Amino acid sequence: MKSDLALPLVYMQNHVISASDYNGLTPLQREQALTTGVQVEKPISGVSRTTPTSSIQTVDYTPQLFDQHIVNNPIKATLYRMRHSPNARYRQAAAKFKTTLPKNKIAIWEKATGLNPKGRPLTNVINQNRDVTARNAAENQTALKVMDNDAQGHHLAYRLAIKHPERYRNSELYLEINGVSATRHTMMDRLNNLRADSIVSGEPVSKLQKIDRLRTAAQYPDMGGYRISVQTGDNQNTARQLPINNLSDYENRQHILLNLGYSSKQRKALIVRFRGVKQLHFNSLKLVAVPFNRQYNLRMKRLQQTGLQYQKVTNDTISGYTTPATQTRVMTTSIPYTTGWHLTVDGQPTKLRRVNTGFIGARMPAGRHSVKLTYETPGFKLGILLSVIGIGWFVIFSLIRLILNIKNRRN
């Protein structure tokens, strides 16, 4: 995707940000701060220091559990059987209703689907699901703290209703999760899910099915892998935790940051879903908005205007002329810092610095200057020299051996 606000390969900054100030910022705050200055390890003479300020806003929201499909009363159990019935007429009738049925139809549909609303097995499943909804209501009062399964093992979805959505137009939304812990399924959990689903659906479970479920649970245990997906009206993003048996790539994710994209319109809510483990618990789950307003656009345009003039890029060189300036600045690039790069300013070798934690930069005096960055593979010249010496020794050794062989033949 092309952006009108992308920075040049080489540009100039008028201010520096100290390492201590930069390290005290969150990742989102750092992104914003680098539009006002460049991060350096040590002060640069002639360049003033700036203290970054944050325009990032915390977005208040109300968590809401999608409980329409949680079977927590006999009517929902009836609707569940109707929706999953092989009879098309039952499915069509259920499509007209979400969570309830007309009073004069309840008994008719209970009889048609073979549901006993007062049976103990069904009552136990309903009570388990009521406990799930109660637990979610208690733990997710002010923020999303837990994501759960129902008694049948269905992963639940959550709606985060944004308060005052008009405030966050022309902003980029992020979901920031800290402190993630997962509860894994046990073999009994999976067997109980199968039993509960059988009770709600009205389909008996044979001994063979139970054995097969236990065999599957034993062969493929819950190894703690999960996926969190977030969807807004016009964007979505996903984070994945690999299971613990993925030894080469496993990393216990305690911090998750999902970019939900930019929108000029107001977004009233987003939907959060998960798959994999039985439960997820969060120390905190926050929504933050990064405004991209006129001030941000002006800062980016100013940086774009400081890019190199008459810039030329080849396989191993970047050259051009700086824009005229009345003050000392810091040349900033998006080129990763390595020892192979060398800089000349007006033909004179100039010291390179590490800026923005890992990129090439340099002090640039006031005025207009010719700049040339050249890359040379570290050890390349030494390698050539050693190769020449090695070839030379080989030739000399071969000649000596040839001469000795000739002498030996004559003798």
C-alpha cells in the first residue's frame, strides 16, 4: 500500500530524543515521538534535545458477551435443536427467532424436537451455562478480563462497545493486551463437552464415540496454542500463540498489540473472538487511538521536504545533496546500522552514528552539503588480500615442486 506520508530513505531531523526518554515510552508513543526528533545514544553538539509528548488516547469501552447462542434456558435448547435439525421446516422456523419463541408455540416445538425442559441432564447443562454467563458478567464488568467456553465447548465472542466513538474519527485504533494466561482443556473437559452437546442436541452418544473422543484427546492434547481475532467494521487482525510443542518457534506471548487500522469514520464497536484453549485471562486489555490529524500531517510533510535532493541509489551507494539549513541537524535514514557503511560529506570522511536504536545517522552541519553513503562488505578487502597471498604461495610452492621434480628426473 502506497502512503502519501511515507518518509524518504534519507532525511534530516532538527531535534534529538535521549535514550532514557525514548526507553520510557510505549511502542505506540515511540512511533509518534520519532516524528518530532531522532533517538540517539549520546548528545550531538549543536542539536537541541526535545522531550516527546504523547497524543495517544485511551478509548473507554463496555465489554458485552454474545450470549444469544448460549443455551441457558429451555427455549434456547429448543431453538438449538431446531437450528441443527435435519428437517428443513424446523430450520426455517428457527431462523425467524433469536432467543425466544411465541408462548403458544413453546410446548409444540418442545414436543416436536423431543425436548424435556425439566429433565435433570438438560437442567445441569443450563445451570453450567448460567454459571458461565454470571462469571463473565462479574469478571468483565469494566474491561475484558476473561474469554471463555460454554458447557458445550463453544468459544464465546465478545463485543467491545466504544464510548463516544465520534472522538476517535481520523485515528488508528490498536488493541493492547498485557499479561496473558491460558487455561487448557483436559481430557475430561472434552468428554464433558461431548456429553453436554449430546444432551442439548438430543443426539445420543455411543460408547464408541466416547472412546473415540478420549483417543483423540489423548493423541492430540491441548498444548496451549490459541488465536485471538479482532474485527471492526472495515478491518480485522489476528494474533497467534504457538503451542508449547512447537519447540523451534515457541515463545510465551505476554504482550499483544494489534493494529486495527485507520478510519476517517467513527467506529462504534469491535468484535473479539478466540480459538484453541479453554479460557484466556488478561491482566489488562486496552483500546488506544492514535490520531492522524492536521498537525501529524504537517510534521510528516516537513520531514519529507528534508530528503536528499538529486538522490541516486545504486547497489552499494546512496548520494545526493542536503537541503540548505541554518542549523546543525541529524541525518536520519531507514538503513539498518552495520559496520560496512561509510559516509563522506563534501568528500570528507564523516563519523556514522546509530540512531533510532538500529539505523544509520550522522551529525550534519548547517548549510548545503554533498552526501555519499557507500557500503563495503566488512572484511572484503582483507579477504581479497588473503586470497591473493594464498594463490601466490600456491603458485610458488607448485613451481618449487616442479623444479625439484625436474632435477630428480635428470639425476
